[in-house]
Amino acid sequence: MNKFDFTKEERKQIRSIVEENLSEYYSNTKSKKVGRLFDPIEVKEFVNQFEFKEESNAEDVIENVIYGLSEYAIQTPHPSYYGLFNPRPGYASIMADYISAMFNPQLASWSHAPFANEVERKCIEELGAKLGIKDAAIDGAFCSGGAESNLTAVLCALNNKYPKLAKEGIIGMNSRPVIYISAEAHHSVHKAARITGLGTDVIRTIKVNKNLEMDIDDLELRIEEDLSSGYEPLMVVATTGSTGAGAIDNVKEILAISSRHGIWLHADAAYGAGLKISSKYREHLGAVHLADSITIDLHKWFSVPMGASVILVKDRNILKKTFEMRTDYMPLHENEVTVDPYSNSIQWSRRAIGLKFFLPLAIHGWKVYDDTITHQIEIAQYMRQQLKRYNWEITNNTPLPIVCFTHDNLKNSDAKVNKLIDTIVQSGKTWCSAYSVNNEMSIRACITNYATSEQNVDEFVELLNSAME
């Protein structure tokens, strides 16, 4: 027997140790400190205790690893974590990751993992339908995160605009393409411009209005200026749920401009797409389904462990046109009803990302997602009400559960805002961040956890009020 397998009894014991420790953490996450400032030397010393010279007791190693993750990390699954889009993962999703790791399906080729590949295809069709895309037009791919999805969108826009790009590369382009984003857009678009070799000079940052939405008049003006200067407009990125303040660009108005000029329209709905699942609030996202491509991050608002993103496209040929690759060592079984993911996306060998969304969806159904997302939106509404009650001022305007706020005693002083945030984060009772809204540094709190309750919000507001005294 190979050492890697362990014996049947050893495996049983290891599972017992893991489950006992993780179950304790999962059941009692709220008893943990949400976060603190970490000493790099302390963390390095803890990690360096692991030596690889000889075999160690598996139980001891596992318990130390779990302790390290529990002690030296911001506890994003905590109901009082109000930070970035890092949710508490649902238990079914966690089990899906475990199952996937055990079977280790290889999703480069359809023939190697037909079930896992069709699971992802089913999820893509379901998500597309929820966003309002007609079945016949839905295509897409699973990605590692929003950055890869947005990079995929840029590559699709390029290959749509320049048919010879895949063979000749950017050196064969006759003109300089440009990409339009709002001032609130995610910087993964800048990274995509660098990765593709276009360079960040191709980015045109469009002004935003008081609600931090893309200014349509400025977009049209910048496009006309670029056309008259010999540039070639390639792509507009509509941010539908910005990271900082939850701004939602008007896709329908942007489409009226982009379609007139033959420009690819991408909707970065990495976070905001979840709105479409709420039967009560879905209309707030607008006409996102009209975009040529859409980014959806399942590990943001769908309670899925990192990392799981989807890129949806309406041109069923564009992914193949952008990524198609054939080689003798890869089995060819693609036909009119199956797709080999390695020739349809950036990644080659990869795990079954989609299973950790498929399993909870199959168990719980869409209604539970509807209720969960609606709950988080309404908890944010409750937070706004409570903040206003104690004379805090809400600085952003969004239907999303992102609350940016300030106080008369904090205005015009970034230092005071950051000091207050440090104070409450150091308490270990919560975690939030700072974000500038219309040039006013604000405290930013985002409801990312389906377990966050009104009581958690009350405790948060009380902590804020105490820190202001």
C-alpha cells in the first residue's frame, strides 16, 4: 500500500479529526474574533514549525493547519464580517468541493468527465435563463474568478473585432483599439489590458454621475473623439454592481451607443448578477441580458467557496473562435452537442468548478437562493435605517447590500475614518473597510453572509457609536 493512501482505519481516523474540528468551527464561527492585525513574524514562525524531514503524526499536522487558518485569517464566514465579497460558504458547496477533490475529474476534455462537464453546461444554461437570455443564445464557460471572466470577455471582443487575431496576434492589427470603463469599474479590466498585450493606455475612463453610474454623455463624447483621432473603439464594460459602492451602470442606454458603433458590450455583473435571482428586487439590475458577454462570480453572492466564476456569451461561436486548439495528445470527441473546455476557455487542465454550485442548487432549488439574496438585501436596508437613526449619513445609492456611510465628525478627514475603522476591527467584533464616495471617505459595510441578522447589525451600529464617543 502506498503511504499516500493511508489504511482504511487511518482514513477513517483522519476524516473524524477533520470533521470534528471543522464542524466545531462551522457551528461556532460567530464565537471567533472576526479579525485583528497580524504580526508577520508570528505567522512565519508558526508556519516554519512544519518541517518536512521525516513523517509526522497526521492528527497533529491537521489540527495545526486548522488552527493556523482559524487563528491567522480574517474570518470571512463570520456574520459580523462586512468586508469584501467573501461569503459564508453553504455546507452543500463545501461537500461538493470535497467530492470533486476525491474523484479529481479532469475537465479539459469532455470525454474524460462527461458528467462534470454536463453539470457545468446545465449551470450555464440555468444562469443564462435567470438573467433573461434566451436558451438558444446561451453559451459560456466556468472560470477561476471574475478576473479570468473579464479577461475572457476582452479576448472575445478582440477576436470578434479582428478575425485574424488568433493567427497574426496584435501586431497584425491595423489600428489601436480602445476599451471604455467607468471610473468605478474593477481594475481586473486594466489587468486584462496588460495580459493581452494591449497595454493600459487603451483604457478610457468615463466619468460617473452622482450615483457613480457611467455618464452616458461622456461615453458618447469619448467615442466620437477616439473615432476622429483614428482609434478603433473595441469594447465598453458596463459595471453592474461595482465593488466599492454598488453602482449599476445603465446597460440599455450604453447598448444604444455601443451597437451604433459596433462595439462589444460586456457587463461585469460579478457581484450584481445575484439581484436577478431575487423575485422581489430583480428589476433593479436592469437589462444586463442585452450585453454581448456577462461576468458572474458564484463565490460572491451565491455562497460558494473560492473560486468559481462564469462568463456568459450570446455568440455561440465566439469562445471557440477565441480559444480553439487541437493537439494529438488530447482526445477529440467534440460534436454538435458536446464541448471540450480546453478549446473553449483560457484554462486547460482544471477541476470541476461547477459542482459546488450545482450540488446546492440541486438540493435547495432556486427558491432558497431567492430567499437568501432577498434577506441580505433587506438586512442592508435595516442597517441603513439603524445608521440614520443615530445620525450617520449614507453616502451611496444602490439596491445592493453595500452600505457606505459617514458622520459629521468624520467628514473631510480620511485619517479619522481610518482610525475609527482600525479601532472597531481591532476589537475583533467586526470587519469593515473604507471607500471614497464622491470624494468623501466613507466607511463601507457589505452584507456577504446569509447568516447575518438584525442583531448583528445592531451590535455593529452600537460598536460604531461607542467608537465615536
